[in-house]
Amino acid sequence: MSQLLSEATFANETAQPSARELKKLSRRGQGGFNRRNGFSWGVLGFIVLAALLWIAPLYLAFVNSIKSKADYTTSGPLSLPTSITFENITAFWAKANFTEKLWNSFQISFWVAIFGVLLSFLTAYAIGIGKVRGRFFVLALFMVAFTIPAEALMYPLLKMAKMVNLYDNIWSLIIIFSVLQSAFGTYLLASVLSDFPTEILEAARIDGAGSVRLLWSVVLPLTRPTLLVLMVFFFIWTWNEFLYPLVLLPSNSSQTVSLSMGLASGQYTSEPTQQAAAALVGILPTLLFFLIFQRTLLKGVTMGSVK
């Protein structure tokens, strides 16, 4: 009995770590915890810094757009306004006829989003599911077309727009952007549709679905989140475009929002407060559009990672 008690006591003593070992383990655990905390704080600091760099131009545009000219002259661009005024926004809006510019940009961006996604979807369906011969070569051509700089295409497109009497017409931009944006859309959708479940397609064909019904009743509903994401991207990219409207839309009545923002310094006004107002009213539509369709973007991104 005494032998059993001594063996149990020895086992308990050997199983329990000593005070030195406990101190060493606690230091090791605290060191790992601190390293993890240091990395987390570093990532958080980087995110905060990036957010501040992104918010700083918006802050300057907003603060200076609601300042009076005298307030801007005395306090500078970084200070808060002593009194709030919306005269800068209303003055620029009237000088630039900004309602017309908003309508032009909305028409161009809306139709490019519709036609670009439709063209991308039909072309990607033929390449990804139709199994076109040499489809990898075709996709490479689409990718090369997407990477061509705009300056290299400007003169041929300008010449063609004048030949077909679409110069200084918003439909020239709608046609050009629909084709250019569809290059990226086709490349992306063809990669998605090439991995489309063949079991679903075979089951639909057994039920008697033809190519058209297969396209609109089977493939389209399952790829709708990706198509909506493309539509949002096409809308924002077209809205922010500056070079093509500058060359193809010279008259004041056909200018876009990005053009009116670029021409705010000189053509419409030379006052810094009104230039800040131009930047603010020019960027607000895209921010509102992104906030409205934020869930659509997140849903489209997550749909690609969950099967």
C-alpha cells in the first residue's frame, strides 16, 4: 500500500511542471500573443492609413465646396468652414449646365452596361459552352484587345466616327465602349462558363431544351450575379472615362460629367471653391451608385467561391 502511495506521489510530482517551467511557458505564450498582436496592429494601421489617404481628397472637396471665397482666402484649404454656404455648388451647376452633363453620362454608362454585358455573355457562351475550336486563341485575342492602350485606338476610332456621322454623338461612345468593355467581359465569363456543370446542361438537353432555351433558362439564371457585377463595373468605368469623350464629344451639349470636371478649371470657373464643388458633385453619383449596388458586388464575388 505504501509502495502504491509513493508511486502515485511520484507520478503527480513528475506530471506537474515546475515553477521555472511554468514561467518559461507563460513567457513563450505571451511572446507569441504579442507577435500576433503586433502583426494585427500593423495590418490595422495600414488599413487606417489607406482609408485616410482615400478619404483626404473627399474631405478637401467637401470642406472647400461649402466655404465662401473669403473664408478660403483667410483660413486656407485644410481648415473647417466658419460658415456653410452652397453657393459654390449652385454656381458651378448653373455655369456648367450640370443636369445635362449628368443625363449624358447616365445614358452612355447605362447603355454600355446593358450592351457590353449582353455582348460579353453571348460571346462567352459560344466560347465556354459551345466549345468553339481554338477558343484559347480567341480568348488570348480578347485579352490582347483589352490591354491595347486607348491612345493607340484613338485616331482610327475618331476617323470611323466621322465616316459614319457619329462624331459629336453620344452613340459613338456607346458603341465603342460596349465593344471595348466586352473584351474583358468575354474573357471573364468564358473562364466561368468553361467550368459550368455539365450535368445540368445534359439534364436540360434530355428534357428537350434547345440552345436558346438552354442559354436563357439554365445558364443565365445561374450566372446572373456575375453578370450584375460586370454591369456595375462597366457602368462605373464608363462614367469615369475622360479621354474618349474629350476627343469624340467636343460640343458643350454632349459633354459628360468627367469632362465638365476636367474643364472646371478655366472654361467654367477659376475659383478654387467652385472647382472643389465641381469635384464633389462629379464624384457623388459614382459613390451613390456603388453604395446602392454594394450587396450585388459582394454577392457576385462570393458566388464564385462557393459551389
